[in-house]
Amino acid sequence: MRSRDPLEGGDDPVTKVVVKDGEVLEKALKRFKKKVEACGILKDVRKREHYVKPSVRRKEKRLAAEKRRRRSAARARR
């Protein structure tokens, strides 16, 4: 089975932008940035920047759920 992790590389490029003849480089760069953002690559890189222990990850997830519940309860009271 092939690895689907974009950080490991492979045959197919994750994001590819072909610069057309006569196209300004800034415009091609802007298209590249849009594609990278749409794929969620930067979000994933930032998420993996530092190791987060599983216990800390669970705690953050629990706190985020509590915050969402409080927010939805406050909206329901209005």
C-alpha cells in the first residue's frame, strides 16, 4: 500500500502550478498560494509543527466541546 502522507513525497506532486507563457510570476504565485490554502497544507504543517501529547490533545478537545456547548446554550437563551 502506498503512503498518502504528503510530507513523505512520492510520485504525484501535492500542489502543482504551471506558469503559462507571458504570465507574470506574481500571478502564478498567487494561484499557488490559493491551491495550497484550499488543500489545507499550511494548516496541517502548523498542526504538526510541535508534538502534542495525546492527553493534552484530549483535554483541548474536551475544552473546545464545552465552549461550543456554552455558546450554543447562550444563543438558545436569546
